[in-house]
Amino acid sequence: MHELRNNARRRTLKAGRIIFNDRFSVIDCTVRNLSDTGACLEVASIIGIPDAFDLNIEADQPGRHCHVAWRTERRIGVAFR
């Protein structure tokens, strides 16, 4: 498969939090891979997750604002803004 990303992603297994709705809504996720420009997130369900949100990754500060590039049943590809 031809790689379309500008930056190679590194495999990882970190806890993350999807934060939206003026910080009132939080969904736990697992960061499966990560680069300077985006990430792949694994969630229990993509239902209710908006097209743009903040992502906090365990032990990494500050959070990153991102938008959804693609979705499957349990994974979301995001690009950092």
C-alpha cells in the first residue's frame, strides 16, 4: 500500500482522552499510532464523536486540537491542527 501521510507514524499504546462540548464531554481512547501531524485512535464506539475535538494523551502536555480524517467502526484517524 502506498503511504499518503507526510510524516511516518510511530506505533504506540497510550491512554488518551477525546474532549469536546466546551470540555463537558470526555471519551477515553487508546492512541495506536502517532506522528507530529496526526494519530490513530481506538474507541469503544465512534457514535457521538464530533469531527473536531481536543485530544489529551497521557503524560503528554498540552492537548492537541484535531479533526477527523477517517473513521471505521472502532478507530478514528485524526490530523492535528
